[in-house]
Amino acid sequence: MIIADDLIGLIRAYNPSTNAELITKAYNFCLAMHEGQMRRSGEPYYTHPVAVACLLADQHLDDASIITALLHDTIEDTKANFADVERLFSREIAELVDGVTKITNLQLSSNVTKQAENFRKLIMATSKDIRVTLVKLADRLHNMRTIRSMAPEKQQQKARETMDIYAPLAGRMGMHWLREELEDLAFQVLNPEGRQSIIRRFIKLQNETGDVVEQINGDLLYEMDRAGIAAEIQGRAKKPYSIWRKMQTKELSFSRLSDIYGFRLIVGDEADCYRVLGVIHQRWRAVPGRFKDYISQPKTNGYRSIHTTVSGRNARRVEAQIRTKAMHQVAEKGAAATWSYRDGERVENPFALDPSAWIASLTERFGAEGDDGEFFEAFKLEMYTDQVFCFTPKGEVIKLPRGATPIDFAYAIHTRIGSACVSAKVDGIRVPLWTRLRNGQSVQIITAEGQTPPASWIDIAATGRAKTAIRRSLREVDRDKFINLGREFARVAFENVNKKATDRALSTAAKHFGLPDADELLARLGSAEIAAREVVAELYPNLKVRSTDEVVSALAVIGLEPGQNFTHATCCHPLPGERIVGITFRGRGVVVHTIDCLNMLLYETQMDRWLDLAWHDGQHAVTHPARIEVTIRNGAGVMGRICTLIGDQKANISDMHFIDRKPDYFKLIINLELRDVSQLHMVLTALEAENEVAEVSRHQDPKLGKNQGAFEGEWDKIGI
């Protein structure tokens, strides 16, 4: 058990002028208020707030934050109230404790609408004093460390909430160590088998290669000594969840994963950072496209560092992060660095940014009465994404999330510019509006009077700001169309539970979703912002909606006109789960493409032919075509095993043909019929794990779209 003197000792180590008397008073008040209360683990309850206080002391936070940690559950779980805390301590501490209490009471893992509403309240509480969030994050960390004492369903709920909300929030606060630990603790609950498989592979790799971290650490120290640079080097294997996420996003097996080891080199000043970079690149070969300079272009949360990936010992890729001590403090502590003390004085770290300014700008942008769902979406987009830095023709820097397009760039300048955008030039060359921008590019937006954003831009835009502005514009322009479409969606959904979508039922549902009236609800249904089944579930939670397991193939796509037929584009073979757009052809219906299909270049000046489409929710039939390209060893029984692996994933093989035959290897294209894109990933993963498979990838060929309406001359225009 940690006693008051132990806690005070931790604080005095960095803040000799701490108010020990007040800390002791808060400690004793915590013990008295929680007397007789027990945690699910069987420990006295007060051990939890004391542990949270110690976590904040490790971050060198001020006395008010640590006292708040000691008292953070007193107003919620004991007979103490706001007035008691204010009288015994201070108004400041009472407001901090009250702020943490309000966050704790929010149900962030409830239904989507309620979750969005509560998330707005969380951010509003955070915007008043960032220390409220720092205490809450420490509270969540200790709860996750002791989560095994909870009931299994409660563990799942808390772990999902942590993964969706608290871990990315910690990352956006710049507290990367905290984000990584929260993610890994949640991962351990949500996917224990996946985490164990990563750990087992790590152990096997270490047995085969020895301690790679220690070996590379020695190599780096040797090079730094030769160059006369004083550097502290920290090496580590990346966390299991970080590796798992990279395997999923890049669709790679563990054996093909690179840079699973990371090293930090902490030096004296900024000039040494660039000297270290030169030394590393002279010794090891740099991996193209993996260099990032966050010193000259810091992240919005204040993070500064140089990142480079090199081919190190035994050709294994290694990521190196180079920074100064002050930069390292911000990289580790993030927002906490703003409140850190050293030798009794608040530390003025020139790199520390107070994220409350960012939160305030977001809350101001959406306003107190704005749409909770749009606020939630915008905030999640800003929390989850890294950034790129692009320039206006006048040289002004525009910061955007990775994956942003010229549409996002236009809306970042001004909503009016975004809505009037018709095309864009990147580095002087005209590009499609769905082009993903990269660091350092110069972007020129071309506008036209009377232009309004088409619905297809929703899927192209990456930022919450752009998506929100586009939706608002669409709701204004196409409101009547969306209301009629939404009414039809509602009718079908209600009939599935033998009910009628009456005006009264729709008005009641609108209130449940926090919307002003039934028309607004129908407009949201028609624009696919709310699913009709969610409305039914909200009104009739005890009724079972008839299964949508088999979405009829002819009705798989939303957004077609009555009687309009569609076909899959043979160039990109879109699958349910992917973002799609339709191109209309006279007498031939609609051809459905993925949003990033190269052939969309042919129609960039014919926006009137574009249709904003989406896949129906539910489980689709195994009828959607796709192609994969596989290179296999030429051996007895290999082809049979490949077919068996595909069949094990419940996919159908419709055709296959060889495109290259060598004495030892065959390359072939296999035509599949699949349910959705996730089933495709399952097939690719299963084949990738097979020893007889050298390479496997999805096969898409723009030239195969030739027979679906494009003219020969049009192919020449885009160099195909």
C-alpha cells in the first residue's frame, strides 16, 4: 500500500515546494470517504485513486492535478459533494473533480447517437481545463491495468470504449506512451489470441536472431562515438497492437513485416539531430519514402522529431527517431508537459503546445447547438490521422490529415472555396479531385460560380470539416429527394418488423435521435447518414428485425433510380465494403467503380454522369466478382491446396488462367466470387500464410474496362 508520505516523496522529487500538508489532507479525505468500499478485485477502493495520483506524479504534474486524482471519485461514489470539496480544498479543485465526475458518468459506448452526444459533453468539459482529461486518462489507464476483475461483458465494453475514444484521445494529447499502453491493454481483452500470436512470433524471431535490439543499440552507439556526438539511445520492439494494426492495414504477414524495431536517439540540440541523421544514412541504406522531418514541420500536438527507416543489421528494417531532450519530453508527455514541474517551478518547454486551443477551435467551429454526429466524426478524424503539409500558390502552409484530397484543401481555406471548387492543380499539373495529397505539394484550387458539391464528394473528402460542409450543402439542395428516398427506406425497414412508418412513429424516432422533426430524420435516412434499421431498433428494441443476411444481388447498391440496372466495373471489380461511385451509360445502365479506380479520370469533366452510390448493409450473397494474382511453386498437389484454401474461406472460384510458366514457379490469375472486401482479405491472408505461395495480391487492370463504354482515344489520354 502507498501511504501519504510515499506519494509526497514522489512529488518532492520534482517539486520540492509541494504543499505536503494539502496533499496529506486530500489523501486522508480519500481514505475516509471510501472507507468500507471495495473494488471488484477485493482491494480497498481507495487504492485506485491513490494509484491514479501516483501515475500523475510520474508525469510531474502540479498539486491541483494530483489532489483531483485522489478525490476524483468522492463526489460520484461517496457522501461528499461539490460544496464539501470546495470548502476543504479550493474552488479550482472542486471544479476539476466535478469535471472528471461528469466525464465518468458519460456512456461513451452506448448507441451511436447517445455516444456522439456524450462525446461532445466530454470535449466541452476538456476545453475548460485540460487537467480534467489528464486525470481521466490516468483513471482509465489504472482501470485497464486491473480490468481482469470485471465481468467479461464489462471488460469488452470498457476495452472497446478505450480503443475507440480514450487511446486516440491520449494520442491527440501527445501522450504516446499512454496511447500505446491503453491500446495494448484493450487489445489483450478484445483479441487475446491475436496478441498472443504476435508475442509467440516475437519469441521465435528472438530465438532465431538473438537480441536484435541490443545488437543494433551497440551499432548506433559505436557510430555516435565515432562522430563525437553525445546521444542517449533507447531501443525497443514495437507493441503487439502496433504490429497487429500494421499487419491489418498493409495486409502483410508477420514474416513480411518490416521495421518492427524502433530506436530513439536523444541529443543535445537541434543541429545534432541533423548530424545524427547524416551519420545513420552514411552507415545504413535509407528506405525510400520513409523519411519524415517533424522538426521543420511539427505535428499539431507539438510533436517534433526526425523519423527515418534504414536497412540495418541482417537487412532488417529499423526505424530511428531523432530528437532533443526538450522534444522528447513533449513526445512522451504531450499535454502533460504544459503542466510539468521541475525543482518546484513550472517548466517552460518551448515545444509544448496546450491542446485546449485545438479543442476550442473545434468546439467553436461546430457551435454548442451543432450536430453531435458531425462533431463526433470530425473529432475522430482529427484524432486518428497523421498529417501532411501542403502549400497555397502564395506559400501559405495548410495542414491536413494524411489521405486528404484537393477538396479537403479547398475547404480548409474557406467553405465558400470548397463548395465552388471544380478542379485543382498540384505542382502545376491538373489532377483529379480524389488525388491523395503528399507532403510539400503546392495546390491551386480552381473555382466556378454556381458550382455546388456533388454527393460523391462525401466519399472523396477525408476531413470532418469538408464532409460536414458537403452534407449541409447536399441537405439544402437535395432535401426533397432525400426525404422521399428516406421515406421509402423507412417503409421497408418498418415492414420488416410488421409495423408502419407513420408520421407519429417517425416524429418519435426523430426525438430519440435528437433531431427537430420527422422530415430531418427522413433526410438523414435518404442521405445514408442514419440507417433505417437503427430507427426501428430505437423504437422497437425488443423486436427482432428480419435477417438481412442475404442482400439480393440485384438490390445490392443504394442510390440507383427505380428500374436502373448496374454492373460491376471489370477494371476494378468493386466489392461491398469499398467506397463506390457509378457512371451512367445510355441504354446500358450504371457501371459501378471503386472511388479510386484509375478509369474515373475519363469522366472527371462529366460530373453529370456520376452517381453517388453505397452498398446495402447486411450480408451480401457470394456473387461479387474479384480477381487475384498468385505466384505458386510448381509442385505436386500445390494447385489443389490453393483451391482448398480458397474454398475454406467460403469463396467460389469461377475461372483461372496461367499468365506465366517457369520450371519452378507458375503465375496465374484466379477469378473469384465473393461476399465482400473483408472476405477478399481473408482469402489473401490464408494464401499468404501458405509456404507454397510466393506472392499473392488483388488483380485490377484498367484496360479491362475498355468494353464498358470507354473509347480508344480516351485511354490514350491517360496513358493506358
